Amino acid sequence: APGVCEPPVERVRVQVVVATPAYSGLDRSLTYDSVQPLAPGTLVQVPLGRRQVLGIVWGACTPGDTDPGAPDPAGNESDAANGQARSTPMTTLRTVEDAWTDLPPLDERWRALVGFAARYYQRAPGEIALAALPPALRTGPAARWRRQLQRLMSRPVTPDPPATVAPSLTDAQRAALAAIEASDRPLLLFGATGSGKTEVYLQATARLLARDPLAQALILVPEINLTPQLQERFRQRFGEAVVTLHSGLTPVQRLQHWLAAHMGRARVVLGTRMAIFASLPRLRLIVVDEEHDPSYKSQEGARYSARDLAIYRAHLGQADGCRVVLGSATPSLESWQAAALGRYQRVDMTERMGAAPWPRLRLIDMRLQPRGTALAPALLHAIAARVARGEQALVLLNRRGYAPVIGCGHCGWKSGCPHCSAYLVFHKSERLLRCHHCGHRTPVPAACPDCGDPDLQPLGQGTQQLQERLEAELVTLRRPDGTPVRIGRLDADAVRASGALERTLQAVHHGEIDVLVGTQMIAKGHDFRRITLVASVNTDGALFASDWRAPERLFTLLMQASGRAGRDAAFVSERGSTVELWVQTAHPNHPLFAALARHDYPAFAAEELQQRRRAGMPPFSHQALLRAEARQLPVALQWLQQASEATADLPGRPHVTLYAPVPMALTRVAGVERAQLLLESPHRPALQALLAAWMPRLHALRASPAGRGLLRWAIDVDPLQF
Ligand code: ADP
Ligand code: ZN
Ligand code: ZN
């Protein structure tokens, strides 16, 4: 009523992080004024410049001024919060517009995880924190998530999972399960392909949920859509209690699933690397399946490793008994070495389920084949023989398209991309040349652009050509039921249409496809039952790639691919068949093949680790890359050179080796020149100290005349790609 004084409102200051791009200068928390105390982790809507953005309260509140007109002691930060230049003195703090107090705050461990990731990968906490929230929560109206939440909360907590019978575990599985439950260290489950690792994850999860009615489990997989079967197994076992988190969900699904996890309604989250940042207040088990897979490392933004963060996240939850399991038939050498040092506990499951036979290695020496042979006759016969018996074959070729390049037989012209230092790939069915790096596409020229000769030829082969060739070669062949043979293909082009991937996988499972040609996609975790032959037709490219991790990748790929064969022991023995891995190579004496022939990952790892130790490479050292991009290569290189010189007096510098700035292997992409500077140290804290102290200098260097013409720069900690 008029004339009645309102009591003075107790105002407080809150620290808020918002989604600022890294190194924008807004990378610390910002101070706002609030009419009520807000718990750390509360989502808030705050003004930033002229916009309203979502933020997260990032620290305890401090008392504010009762007089809103009083000068602001934290002037700098309020400048930032107001989105104005730092030199402008500000007298008032802006106010939190809306606080979503009906949503439980993001808990302390989640914030600690984000804080660690920000420090370790040299990013802003706000950038990582906000990117971890579902986009619909970040940008949509609050009414949307409130509606989703009401739905969610009105349903019963955990509907009974569907009645499925879990198989009783083998001794090896039981031992693994016991180790998961007993160990106080991260567990490395070294289990052969088909040894029953997934069953161990399922039963570890089931036991956890039964033991603790609120506990949650996080299961990370490299690529969820490639392995719908795995998703199905989790669904059958846990029903509605499972949600998925990955980039293939619609915004509303992602919001629903995220809320379900955050509210504790979802007991199991099955997701890709992004799921490592899911809010899981009662997280007690983390599984990283196929932990060696490079897709756990993000190649943009914060460039985090979800596998490494899984270790840290479990460590944060250790007091509550949170466990972490890394599983693989071909662990990363980092994890293998960590187990050798006792930091991880290793558990082995060496036998394949049902005593399924191991594929026998057949090396085809391509030096003895006529030049240009794409598919050795012996291999073709072997494939034909199997198909005629009703068995299936997988043929691996890590190049999609029809041919990786076309060329002129007369003058030597080749189809280069005008925007990249790469060739345009020939896609026959579309009559197009396409760049796989920048997306540039152009019709196939009728004649050579340089000399006018009409005789343009595809050079080398891609999966489309291999499929076409196999179709031609096997056209007269019949399956046992008299029907013609079908050749399927699985690569990024073949699965672009929605549902195409599932259809192809189903067709293989149902025996409608006899031979499946494809890129490394075909090697991933599929539980095909009738495959008795796996072939790698172009192996040497990977053997001599410039990347020093290439041998590890190739060995892993071939082991995983061969793991798709002979999974059904009964099927193989019934027909008196054998299981084989064929490898076409001009280097059959490479030591990698000796280990492969024995399916001996430990031998391969020992050999490779010895070489890495001698060369001082990871895991015996730690690396970071500073990357720079510019329209002109010298600009990027010179900026890196200056950046390098700016480290002279930084902490950690004596223990860190800085190499000379060099162009990246694929230098130009989409008209942008890319260069990098490698840093290496046997001492991780030294490298971390240097990076942290370097960041403000890099930021200043970017803004200085030296940074003129520079487009972007970024730090990649523990890089996987060079
Ligand atoms: P991995 O994850 O190591 O490849 P899976 O868990 O997928 O192995 O097991 C391979 C196959 O064996 C699957 O078809 C699975 O259903 C089956 N399997 C796993 N454990 C058992 C078990 N204890 N008893 C019977 N079958 C099992
Ligand atoms: Zn020509
Ligand atoms: Zn290009």
C-alpha cells in the first residue's frame, strides 16, 4: 500500500559462469547481484551485454550491498558481466534475471569435473559447463524443460525391467565382476573380442542397481548408432531405466534424457563421449567400452578425452565407492602401461565365448601379384568358396568413394581439391568428384583440364569400386539355396540415408548380405554370427602413415576386424569350416603381423612400448599441440614461432621440449593453412604449469600485431591426431 516502507531486501553477490568462447577474456566467473542467495550449481538467466544468457552459479554467495547504488569493488568483473570494455568504471552490478530454483543444482562433483577439465585442457569452465547441458535447456524457453520435468516426475521411479534371463557367468566373467566390485583402482578389462565383456558390464550394472536403489551407472561407447545391438541388449536388461545420450537425439529427446539422469530417474546412461559430462548425482559405476577408440577424444572445442575424464570422475566419487572399468581387446598403450605400473588393475578374459575359434592369419604378399592387383585371385576364391557354403565375409578397405583420385594418363594431371591439399575423390554413382575434407564437389570433367585428353582414369580403389568388382566377379555364383550372391557396403556414404545403417546391419544378421565391404565401420563391435572370413585389402597405407600412432591403430583395427569372424563356434564346427583373416600387404615380414598371427596383443604392446620408450614418446612423455590457422602459411608459422619464444621464462620450461613449428600433414583445408607446434615433456605437471602460464601470453600475442592475419588458434592437450 502507498506510504508503507518495504523492508530492505538482503541482496547477495553470486559468481556465475556463462558459455564464453575460450580466451575471449570472459573466461572467469562473472559477478552478479541477486535478490536471494543461490546454491552453487543453480541455473540462472543473466544479462550479458545486450543478451540474456544461461549461466551456472559457480561459487558460494557473498554478502552484497543493500544500497544498489554503491560503488562496485569488483569493478572489473562487473564490466565483463555488462559486456563492456574493462576500462569503463562501473558503479552497479547487473542482476540475475531468473533463477531456476525448481531444478536441483548441478552437484559439487559435477562442477569439480568441469573445473578439472577446464584446467587440464586449458579452457574456460563456463565453456565446458554450458556445452555439457542439452541445447534445449540452454536456448529454449524455461517452460519447455519445466513441462518435460513434470512428465518425468509424474511417472514411477524405476519401472520393473522386462523379464530377461541373464546367462550365468563363466569363471573368467565372474572373476572380472568380483574385481570390479572389490578394486579401489581403475580396472582395465583386457578381454578378447567375444569373450563376454559386455555381459560383465550388464551384470555389474544389474548388481549395482539391485544393491543400491538410487545408484546410477554410466556406460560410454564410441559410436552408439553403429552398434544398435548393444543398445538393444541394455534395453532388454534394464528397460525404461536406461536412457541414451548422443548427438543423434532430437533436442527434446536429449533434454528428456538429460533431465532423467539429472533427477536420478534414469539409472543407466548409455552414451558417447559427450555423456561423460552428464549430470549423474548418484553415479557409482563408469564403463568405458572399447576404451582404445579414438572417438573418445574430442577433436574440437575443449578437445577432451572422455576416457581420461572417466578416470577422474570415478576418482571424485571414490568416497562413495564409484568404480571405473575400461574394457578392450586392444587397449590403448596408455592404459596398458598404466596397468603395468599398477595404477590400473588389469583383469584378463582371454577365451572367446563358447570356445569360438581364432581366425588364422593368411598374408598375401602383394609383391608377388601383378602390378595394380586390387584383389588377389586366391582371396577372391576364398570369398567365393565361403559364400557358396552359406557363410559370410567382411572386406575392409579404409577409403570410401569409387577411387581416391582420378588422373590423366597423358600429362599426369590429378584431381586436386582447389581449396585443400588433398585429392578429390571420385564418386561414380553421382558422377561427382568430392573433397572429403571441405565438401567441395564438382562434376567429373569430360577431358583433362590441363591437356584436353579425354582419357581420364580412376586411380586406386575405394569401397564403391570394390563392391562393384566383387559383384562382377561373383555374378554367376549361387548361395546354397540357389539365389544370387549379395554384396553390401557400409561406409559414411552408404549410411547417410536415415535407417540405412540399421537396414544393412539387419541384412547381415539375417544372412541376406553375403559379403560386406566397408571402412573401419565394419570392424566395430558387431556381433555377426556367420562370418568366417575377414579380409583387409589395402593395408600398407596404414602401415607407413606419417603418424607415429599408425602401427597401433592398424594392429587394433585388424584385431577388431578379425574379432567379427567366427563368433559362433557351433556354426563354424557344424560345417567343418575354418575362420580366417586375410591381409594383402607388400610387407608381410613386418613384426606387427607376427603378433597378429598369434592374436598376441601383449606381444605387440611390449614391442611398441619399447620403441616408444626409446623415442621418448607417449605414454613415456606427455604432449600438447598449439595449432594456428591463417590464410597464409607463413602467418601461422611465424605466430607459432613467437608463441614458442614467449615461453622462455615460464614455469616448467626447463622440463618441456618445444619443437619447431611445422605445417600440419594436411596443410590446407577449405582455403585455410594450418600449422602446429609440438610440446613434449616427461613430466606432466611441468607441461601443465607451462600451458597455464602461457595462455594469457598467447591471448595477448593473438591481439598484438604478430597475430594479424591469424584466423584461429587452439591448444590440444594429449593430442591423438597430428
Ligand atoms: P564382448 O563384449 O567381449 O565382445 P559379449 O558380451 O558380446 O562379448 O559376448 C559374446 C557373445 O557371447 C554374445 O552373443 C553374448 O550374448 C554371449 N555371452 C556372453 N556371456 C555369456 C555367458 N556367460 N553365457 C552364454 N553366452 C554369453
Ligand atoms: Zn592431361
Ligand atoms: Zn577440399
